[in-house]
Amino acid sequence: MEEEILVWLEDILKAITEIDEFLPVDRQFSSFQKDLKTKRAVERNIEIIGEAMSRILHKLPDIAISDSRKIVDTRNRIIHGYDTVSEEVIWLIVIKYLPILYQEIQKLLSDNKK
């Protein structure tokens, strides 16, 4: 795999890790809703994830990452349709989909080292 792609995969892992660190200790949606700084930090990292994924898809369109196109679309929606993005959608992404993405990227990086 090209070095550039590996760097972008690492960027995604870093963004997911930062999101995890930013989340409220109690991992409750209500706590997340009340913390504007955390919401914005999470959104920013989702934008980074989407941008990195977009760059990856331009070089390697068939990469084994589920919903890779949806990841880019989510980034675009946050940036261009910021007023249509709900806290519930962001929370769902963080709680349900980012752990899957994290595992898939770790596997790709691990397979690349073999």
C-alpha cells in the first residue's frame, strides 16, 4: 500500500482516538448534548476522517472499508449542510460506526506490515 494511504489511515485512527478522548466520561448522550466544545471537537474530527477517506478513495477506490463513501458524504454534510446535522446522528456515528471503522483500519495497517 502506498505510503500516502498509510498516513491517511493513521490520521483516521488518530481522529477516532481523539473523539474517544473527548467524549464525556459517563458516555451519556445527554452529557454530550450539553457540551458545545465537545460536539464541535467531535464534528471536526469526523470532518478529518471524511477528508482522509476522500483522499484514500481517489487513490484506492476499492479499499476494504465499509461505508467509505458514506464517510465522505457525512464529512460533506457537516461542512456544507452544518445546519442539517443533528446531535443524534453525530452520536450514532461515534457510538456505533467509529468502533467498526477503527477495527477495519487497524486490520488494514496490520495486514500491510506483513
